Amino acid sequence: MVQRQLPNPVEIFELMKFKAPELDGTKRRLEGALTISDLRTIAKRRTPKAAFDYTDGAAEGELSLARARQAFEDVEFHPGILAPAPDLDTSTTVLGGSSALPFGIAPTGFTRLMHTEGEVAGAGAAAAAGIPFTLSTLGTTSIEDVKATTLREPQGPTPGRNWFQLYVMRDREISYGLARRAAEAGFDTLMFTVDTPVAGARLRDKRNGFSIPPQLTLGTIVNAIPRPWWWIDFLTTPKLEFASLSTTGGTVGELLDAAMDPTISYEDLAVIREIWPGKLIVKGVQTVDDAVRLKDTHGVDGVVLSNHGGRQLDRAPIPFHLLPHVRRAVGDDFTVMVDTGIMNGADIVASVALGADFALIGRAYLYGLMAGGRRGVDRTIAILRSEIERTMRLLGVSSLAELEPRHVTQLTRMVPVDPAAAELAAR
């Protein structure tokens, strides 16, 4: 029998320990965010629908994005036992430089739309964390200002690095000029993007009447009522416009179609290779044969396996599924990166185990930005760092170099009707 007694007041008072209330609303929200999904929830609550949907959405039925995310959720890990990892090393070397973590910030366009701090917040947080930041051709902060932000930031465990993502414009001289400016500013890597000859059909944007710059309509005004802080920031800071392009006005698809050239070819890549003095990466590779061809005959330093975050061709290949096939085909002496669908540090660990040298985060970074500006981006990086470290310890590895394919099984819900035909298509 359990003995009963009257509650002891002293013991009750010992249990009654209350934390002082946090008066900084942003800090309180961000400290309560334990996952990237939590940051997304905050971002959705604090950002107008059109801006949030531009970030969160993808092309057409959004199948490519859903499948990429599902691929990471269908990972099975195989931990080793009795393999303590008290001293963890999450650093890596990629494209001739160091990074404190095996991921960097991907290029994102119109970034000040999500929060007025925009690319400055991303570049500053990346420099503080010791990871690379990639500026988009469609960025809303200039090449020079991003570099200045990186240099001003107290450096993290490894020096901050800047990469530049390049679209090929109809007016080629614009693209060449941007590449030269990035080189002169000290950016060490150029990310040549090949998956956007025309804009994908981003239906959320069309349904929202989303344009650059945002237009005040009855719908946007109604949506702004519970989010006055966003509009105050938007209307009291410098005009939202492209830092590298003069064309503004219209939907995102219209802007892309007006600026991009559908005739982009290997000849354009050859010209950029001559212009660019640093490392050259091709972003948007989606087949094994293209990766091999780029390595063997076009003098590039690596590829990013990407379907543009699901924002271009819907039903495109899943980069994470493609990863081990590309790694086997190109060997170990060629840089292979991966993006699309990464929302957890475990996704990054699984990618490294299956052959990725590095990963890039896009939406995960932007959710943090929308949730809390620079502090929100810091929180994104902190969440992913914690998840990477915990996953590595639970797997029984002390460094990224110890991660191997044996640690991961890619489970699949999608089996080709004809596996031989699917293998041929991937090539």
C-alpha cells in the first residue's frame, strides 16, 4: 500500500520556480523554435501571404518539392554502437576553402521581400557561423554590400566566404559584368545556374497576384491588418528592387522570362569559364551523364544536384536519390553538392554519408529570416548545427569523414515501372 500524507508546504515551494518573463518578443519566439518547421510556423504568422507563399511554394502541383522532402523523411540510419564521439568535428573543406559546417546558404532571389534585412542578415549570420553565403543574381543587396557585410562581421571558427550565383541573361554583357564584379569583390566561387531557361509555373504567385515590387490592393491590405510590422518595415526602408538588374515590375515569371535566355548552352559556360578566375560550379544538374560530361570535358570544379527547390520543372528527379549514382560516376575528386528539401540537420548528415561534399539550404534560411531577421537566420543555423551534431553522435562518428554509405539506407515509396528504363533516363 502507498502511504498518503498531507502535502508539505516546503516541498511545494521548492517546485514553484518560475522563469522571469522574456520581454523581447523576437527572442522569445526564436528560443521557442526547436525545429525548422517551428520557424516556418512563425514565419507564416508574421509574413503577408503573397511573400510567404513565394518562399514556401513551388511549381505547378509542387510534386518535385514534396518528393524531395519525402526522400529525406524516408532515410533509415544505421548507427554503430560503443563508438563514443566526445570530440566532434563538423568542419569540412570545400572548393579550396574551409567551412565550419557541411552546409552553406543557397542563392535566393528577392530576399528583402521576406524581411528588410535580407541578404545582409544572411551574409552576416553565415560569416559569424563560418559557412559560405551565396548571393543570387536576383538579389536585393549589391555584390559589394554583401562582401562588406561579411568583412564587418566578427569571424566564426572559419573565415566567412562569399559565392555568387549567375543566371545567363538575354543581354550577355550583363551576366559577364556581374561575374567580373563578383571576382573583383573577392567572391571565390561562381555558381552557374542551368535549370532556368524559362520560369517555372509558380501557381501560388499567380493566384496571389504577386508582383515585384508588392502592390497594395484590397487583398494585400486585408492580409496586412494582422501583420502591420511587415508593412511598416517595407514602407520605411529603401525601395525593394534588384541590386544587380534594372528591370522591375511584373510577376516573378514575367521578370524571369524577360531576363533569362532559353538558348543558354555549353558555349555560354565556356565563356564564363574564361572570365571567372575562381572555382566554377554548375547548379541544376539532374542526370548522371550531365555530371560526368561537365567533369570530363568542361573544366568545372563541381556540380550542385538540384531541381531548383521544385520551382522549375515539376516531377523533376529527386536530387537526394540521384546523389549516390552521381558520386559513383564522377569519383571522389570532384565536388558534388546537393539541395532541395533540406529541413533538418539529419538530412545533411545523410547527404554527406551518401557522397555529398556539401549541402545548401534555401527555404530553411528564409523561414528563419521571416521569423526574426538576422537573429532568425542565426537560429536556423543553430538548429541545424545541433541536429547535425546529435545525429553524428548517435551514429557513432566523430567527423564528417567517418560518414559512409553504410550509415544510410534510402527507402523509397516510388519504384519505377521499368527499372532499366529509369536507369537509362537518369544517364
